[in-house]
Amino acid sequence: MADLTTDFIGIRSPNPFWLASAPPTDKEYNVRRAFAAGWGGVVWKTLGEEGPPVVNVNGPRYGAVYGADRRLLGLNNIELITDRPLEVNLREIKAVKRDFPDRAMIVSIMVPCEEAAWKAILPRVEATGADGIELNFGCPHGMSERGMGSAVGQVPEYVEMVARWCKKHTRMPVIVKLTPNITDVRHSARAAVKGGADAVSLINTINSITSVDLDDMAPEPTIDGKGTHGGYCGPAVKPIALHMVADIARDPECGNIPISGIGGVTTWRDAAEFLALGAGTVQVCTAAMTYGFGIIKEMTQGLSDWMDAKGYVSPMEVSGRAVPNVTDWQRLNLEYVTKARIDPDLCIKCGRCYAACEDTSHQAIAVSPDRTFSVIDAECVACNLCVDVCPVEGCITMERLAPGTIDPRTGREVRAEPADWTTHPNNPSVKVAAE
Amino acid sequence: MADGSQAGSWKSGRRTPEELERDFGDLHPLYDAHEARVAADRCYFCYDAPCITACPTAIDIPLFIRQIQAGQPGSAAKTIWDQNVLGGMCARVCPTETLCEEACVREAAEGRPVEIGRLQRYATDTLMTQGVHPYERAASTGRRVAVVGAGPAGLSCAHRVAMRGHDVVIFEARPKPGGLNEYGIAAYKTPDGFAQAEVDWLLRIGGIEIREEHRLGSDISLDTLRGEFDAVFLGMGLGGTRAWKGPGDDKAGQGEAVHFIADLRQSSDLGALPVGGDVVVVGGGMTAVDAAVQSKLLGAGTVTILYRRAQDRMPASRWEQDLATSKGVRILDRAVLREIVGNGAVAELIVDRVGDDMQPTGEVLRLACDQLLRAIGQVADGLPDGLETDGGKIAADARGRTSLPGVWAGGDCTPAGDDLTVTAVAQGRDAAEDIHAVLMAAAPARTGALVAEPLRGIDAPPHGETPHPGTHG
């Protein structure tokens, strides 16, 4: 079994799976059980400043988006930061860390955007023995109306400023949690780097309305006939998170800042994908909230088995492996010409590929009277839609035309040498350069 | 022949009321909403879906399943009824395993089709339970149409004709409407009085009068109907049964399976129905299976189906055969009844085993039997004079037109009828549209073969053609 031990900005954990700052990490009782189950670390649910704690709504806090058989694909929430007294949380953090010294204990913090507020809370957190802090610049609901959470994260100058205060007032490693509710996450990440942050974590939740109650004409979750936007998470947001993680990982200005990947991690494979795109650890919330802490056994075993099969000895060895292959569209090889191939032995003759191609794409699939479906190479642009809609895995595949063959669609010979948009004759900037 | 006479060994009350209630209850319980959506989610919404082609009434199955999946079972019911107004019954009694579900691509892929029949029932039951009948009659045309037989063909025809604005009178020989739905199908397929509930629901279209206990040939004549009505539809089914003649055919304790099933369906107390200790059913169709299974459920000690050919040639589907054997019925194939033995009442059968050439192999079996049920085929009975026939049934073309002007026919009394409710419904529907077209020749705009939107794919290029001639073989 591969050794899953992770060293992330000096914070060690027996595996890279941390529970994200959220309801599962709101109190000692849960966190002890999570650690007992095998979780490598937790980011304690966000602490606020000293004084009367925040209050939550007393109606529904979550809304859901379902797939087949009520499988939870997306979850949205309007819960605020911890609504328990600061001193209770600090006492519990200290007790848990004392009993589980090998686990990562990160404390999420969100206080007003004033240096005094951060200066006041940081020593108290440090006194618990916690391994690090995570600055909650991401929550898009509720607290953002009070100038905190994503209201900070959306302004790179604030991100930089608060990160700098924290580095100044604590010796603990500082992780800045980023909001996806921006146009380009690299600006926020670069600000964190400038502020001296040790790492970034992303994504926080996405502004969302999960559904509308068409009887009451109100967004859901509905509180007494009204609703507000909440933060969206779960498997549905994973593609967005992967993109943002990769964007930071390959941004020279971010200087290889360590990343804790968050967003829809549900199985070992999701974690491996985040690691491959540059994450050093992953944080999990929705999957635990859906299935309980027990999923950690599948995650650790699965990641370990996969690493064994691939010959990786450490998660840190996996981290960033796919980053060099993330590129810009203009760098994609236009001489890579493929055609769809339908395996008649696997085909169940549902005709979805035909409907999709005929109605919405390139009319590149023919159907015979006995419902045998075949690809018309002269029309196929290799868009992959037939593969995506086919219900049989492996039935339709993409086959590359060998260099030297003629693409029947274009009449052009496929060349062995890669060529991309930057050198394509249709590219206006190429023409300008030639003049 | 001694149809219906009992043997002394028959007994009632072989099983407890609780056992009878359980075993004669719904064979396929109704889906709840979540089950229905999970089942609906399995549908691939195939292009030019094979299930539609396999359905004699051509219901747009992928569409109605998608409507269930999208949370609108009522819309789904409308999609079904547009093509098959007895879709509720067909959902219960169709041999879907040889029709839509056999054609389902998931049957080919994984041997587990989308459960189309149960989904159809979920949709139709939803709207029927709500008491909704979503059709209205067109403005009255002043025309009158006679329908003979209140079975699936007649009811389907009557509903469509009434919807088109004509007035309908149905003449039904039996005391209740419904035909085989009411009298001829196993109780566990349509419990809780569904057949009558469906008729009541269907009649809410208005403009349909049913005159029970009016038998064509004795109470009414075709000539009279042709004189009094603008059109006549004959859908009286098959009133007779094929006889078995041989040594011992006069013994008591034997009868027709259809009568056994009808008596059972009309019984208010199954515990009071006597059944033999050793029941043998001769035949291989669904009637044979329905009779065999129900006699077993009533408490018969042994039940055997005698079928003259190899079991894989039984008209009853494999699923029906498996149902029978799962209930403890033995299927004895390549077996031909030679002689009925008994002292007054049937006590034993002498049976020849036969080969593929139907010749006796020399092997002779003696089966204990005190109740013999015959299910060897039904035949037309009392067809009116003056109609051309074909194979003993009323000759009719694809539109249901007979040799007599103004007379249409459909269902089991015509050669195209194949003993399926769903086929009879299609024939009744199509004849109704043709009747309407003929009666309203001056108003052709009212003559659509279908109420529904055109089926998906109908306007698409024919199979094998694309907008790019010459680009593929």
C-alpha cells in the first residue's frame, strides 16, 4: 500500500484527505469521529470574532440538485460561519489536536476587514496548537452582505492586505481560501501570493439558486416564502474547480503556490484528478455530508491502490503531473485528426448518436434499415458528441487518422508535424506578422 | 360434452381467504412516484424507437416515459390514451415481454428492458385516480354509429367515433361491458374491478349508450342496424370454442377454460368456487396459462398444462410459462389427449406423447384428472349472413371495411385480430377514423388517423439517407 502521508506547507497529515470548513467540522464531537474514521485532517468550521455569535436561519439551510434515483449532484447552502461561542470552539480545537497530534488541524477564520480584528483572534487560535489557518474569503452568502467572506475575496487588494496582516501577526502557515465568484481566479491567487500567503485553497461555493418552487413562486431553499442565493457545491461543481486549480497551478505569477483542492471530491479518482492538476491536498464536504465519514476508507484505499498500480510512492509525487498538459486552445494540435468509430458488436441500436449528430451536429452518422449505425468520415469533425451521448461505454471511440492519409472531410493530407492556430494561415495575427 | 358439470371430488374453500386475497391480488403492484421516476430514468429516448414500432397501437413510448421522468404523469397518460384509449388495461394485460419490452434496446443490451408496461400503468392510473378524462367531443354531426360488442375493439371504436362528434350505441351480448377484459383475463392481472372502472371512465366522453344483453343474431340483426344507423362496427370477438371430440368426451368434470375464467372473474367469493384436486388444461395459449394458474391458486393439488407441440412453440410467452411454473403448474409438452376415462366423471386421462411430426412416439401416459379444462382455441360464432369471411372470421381490410358498405369490423372476429387487447384497440381506433372519414366526406379536415402529434422520426429522411447523398454507401 502506497504511503499517503502528505506534507503540505509543513503541515503533515497521514493522507491528503481533509474535511473542508463546513458543518462536519463545527464541533469536537464530529471531528473526533472523523479522525477515528481515518480522515487526514480537518479545516475547523469558520470562527468569527469574539462576542455574541452569528445566528442562522431556522428554516431550511440547504437546497439540492438530483440526478437519477435521487443521487445528490449538487448542494447549496445558506448556513453562516459557526454559531457557537468562540471560546468553546477554541477549547475543543485544543482538545482534539492534543489527542490527534498526527492529524492536520487547520482553523478557518473570518473576522471584519480590520487589522485589529485579525490581530486579536490570531494568537488565541495559535494557542490551541492548531497547525495552520485558512482565511475564509469565499462564502458567498450572508457574511458577504456584512463585508466579509467573498466580499473580501472578490477584491484582490483586500486579499493581499489581510493575508499580509495574518503573516505579520502569527507564525502559523496561512492558507487563503478563494471564491470562484469572480471572472479570473488568478487575480485573487496572485494577490494572496503578494500578501505572503503560504497556500491557497479553492474553490469555495458558487453563487446559486438550486430551484424554484413553482407553486409558491419562490427560490429554494425557501424561508417563509422568500429565498436567497446560496453557495453551490458537490459533484456538479468539480469541473469548475478543476479548471480554477489548474489555472493557478500553471500561472507563472502564482509562483507554484501550494494548493488545497476543493470542489466535488467524492471518490479517490476525484482526489487524484485534483492532485494531478496541482493540488497538494484535497478538501471534502458534500460527499461526507451525503454519505457520512465512512467514505474515507474508499478514498484512501482507492488512491493507494491506484498509486500502487501506477508506481507512485507519494501523493506529492502525483501532484502537478498533468499541469504541463494544460494549455491554451491556440496551442492544440490541428493536425490531430480523428474520426468516430462505432463498434457494431457493442451497439445496442438506440440511435442516440444518430439523433444527436443528425439534429444538432454534423449529420455524420448513417443508419441502415436494420438500424446499423456508421460514421460518414466525409462529414465527421470528431466532435465527440456521439461518444458522450452513447449509453454504452466503449461502443464509440475516436480513431486517429495516420499521418499521410487523406481526411475525406477536408481532402487534406494529415501531416505528422503538429501545427496549431498560432501558425495557421487563417489566423489574422499570423497574416499581420507576415506583412 | 359436459361443459361446466362438476365432478364429486371438486371442493371449494381449499385455501384461506387470506391466501386467496394475497395470490389473486395485483401481479405487478403500482409504482410509487419515486420508483416510477427511477424506472423512467432508464429510458434512452431512442431515435425512431423500436418500442413504438413494436406496439400495435404505436404509442409514443419514449415521450410518455420522458413526461413521467419530468414529473408529469398526467401528460404521459394523455400521450398514451391519444393512441390507445384502453392504455390502462393494456398496461396490465399486454404481453409486453413479446411487444414493446422485447424491442427495448436495454433488453438487447442487458436483458433488462425499461419496464414500459408498469410505467404506462403508473401514468394512466395517476390520471384515472384523479378522475380526469381529458377528451371532449367534437360538435355533434347528427350521425349515428352502431357498435356490436363492448370489448376492446368496440370500446376503442366507440370512444373515437364519439369523440369525432357522432352518437354511438353499443350492443353487448353479455350482462356487462368489457369483453375479455371483464370475462377472459386472469384476475391477478386486473384486480379491484379495473375493467369496469375503465369502461366507466371511457364512457365519460359522452355520446355512447350501451345496451347490454343484446346479442347480434337473436336480439338484433345486422340488417336492422344498417337501416337504423349511418355505420356499423362489428367487434363481437369469438363467441364459440373449438370442440374436442373423442372417447370420454361426455364425462362430467370437464369444461371450457374461458368459461372457468369468466366464472372466476364474476365470482364475489373465490373461496366458494369449487376446483378439482387434479386439474389438467389442454392448450398452449394465454387462456390455458390463465386457467391453469388460477386453478392452482384456488387450491388444486396438481395442475398440468398439456401442450401438443414442443414447449418453445407455445403461443403463451416465455414469461407466462415461467409464471405458471413458478406457481406450481407443470407444463407437459408434446402431449396429445387420446381418451378421457372415468365412471361418470373424469378420473384419468390417457395421453400420447408425440414427436415433431405430431405422430405418437408410442409413449403413453395416464394422468390422474378430476377437472379437465379445454383451451384449444376460440372460433367465431353466429356471424351475420351476407358478410364475406376469411378463415371463418369476418373479412376486413386494413381500415376495417367489410364486404358490406357501411359495415366495419375489428378485433378477434377478424383475421387480423390476434387475441390481444392492444391489437383490438388499434383496429377499433383505425376503423373509427375511417368511419368518420366516410361519414364526413364533405369535411376532410376532420380526418386524421391519429389524435397525437406525428410520431417522432416520421418526417426524418428514410433510414439510411442523410442530407449528403453520395457521401456514404
